[in-house]
Amino acid sequence: MVGEIRIGISGWRYAPWRGDFYPRGLPQRAELAYAAERMTAIEVNGSFYALQRPASYQRWRSEVPDGFRFSVKGPRFITHMKKLADARTPLANFFASGVLALGPVLGPVLWQLPPTLVYDADRLRAFAAELPRSTGAAAALARQHDERLDGEGRAWTASEDDRPIQHVLEVRHDTFRTPEFPELLRELGIGLVVADTAGRWPYFEDVTADLVYVRLHGDSELYVSGYDDPALDRWAAKVLDWADRGLDVWVFFDNDTKVRAPKDAMALIERVRAART
């Protein structure tokens, strides 16, 4: 079996993109639909900064075409402030905030650790034990949300079905450069993010789950530089190789500063499509 390939961008609401990637005069409310017509997935990153609302997730779902998918970035409150500890109630609040309203367009959940958080196997094991591994389990957890999500339309605690939820982890401290780390993620069933950070943070290509999740933050300069033709050719070859091995591949460009992300994503999509036809 050949794996699915999904390629897109991290976020879609950036002022510098207006009049460049987004046509001049395009209403802001139409930006997601415009981007979704040109990508096959988008990473929701507003959820990293604050809990969103069910109405937002419902609207996003309604604005994308059939077959499209979102991944969702877990809150920094859990990863950066709580540092993965005592995460059960924050996890309940996160999944109750509307994530499950995405229904069939929900893809993986991304957990990005801060550069200050060191490798701690016990901490990771404890956090992994709290993660819901299906939409049904996530709905049950969501019903344990605290009073912050009380009120009309504030919580979404139902699931349309019961299907797997995949979790992926991006790390940024050098202590994770140990063979024990990817082995632990294999044991826990969590994907290890392939993060291209222009050499700033650790880079891994270890496959630890049945998917490969790639975040491209910049080829030579973090968040700024684009990917030239040779770089895109290299990434296309990697993506196709992973997919040929039966792995689902998710690729998100996060080099948004100079409006490179959407253009690089579309260029990579073209290369992959050409290779598969």
C-alpha cells in the first residue's frame, strides 16, 4: 500500500500574504477557502496560543473542500507552561474547545516542545498515557473540562464516530539526540516530527509511527528563507520514498515571513503530483 501525501501550510491568516499570495481585495473571510483550494492540508496553529471556540472549528470545516484535512497544534499552555505535567484537565479543555467539531477533516495533533525542555522519558510516558488515541476517547476526556468552558456554545464534547487520533511530537533541545528517544516514541505510538530548522534545533528522520510529519521552517534561515528548486526536489524525493514505504506523509511549510510558505507548498505539490502521474 502506498501512503497518502498531504502538503500545506502552518496557519493561513498572515497580513503580508494579502496582495501577494492572496489576491488584492480578497476578503479575509475567504482566505481559508482560497488556500484550501491550493493545498491538501493546513496546520491550525492559533490553537497553540489560545483555546479556540467550537464555532470556529465548525466554520473552518465548512470552508474547505471534500478530502481536505487539518492538523491541530496543541496548546503552549500544556507544552511550554505546564511542560507536559499534570496535563489531564488542560487536555480535556483543549479537546472540548471544538477540535472534535472538525469531524472527518481532523488529522494529527501536533505537540511542539519549547527549546528549554530537556529529554525526560518519565515525563513523556506520563503525558502519553493521558493522550486520547481515538475521537471517542477524546470526547470522553472533553466532558471532563473545567468551568472555563462552561456556557452556551463554549464546549464541544461529542464525536461523530470513533476513529484513531494520531499524535506527533516536535522537540527542540539537544538532549533529545539519543537513540533512546525515538525508541521510546515507537513504544508510545507517537510520531517524531521531521523539523527542518536551518540547523537551529535537532533534526530527525526516525520513523516512530505509521505516519511521517514534516515541518519546514526554512532551508537556510529560520522562518525566513524559501526552498529553491534543488531543495524542493530533495524534499519531493523524501516524501515519495516515505509514501512508497506505506507511510502517510504530512508536510507543512512554516517559513511564512517572506510569503514563501504557500508558494513552496504549491511547488512541492506540483512535484509530487508529477511524479505520481
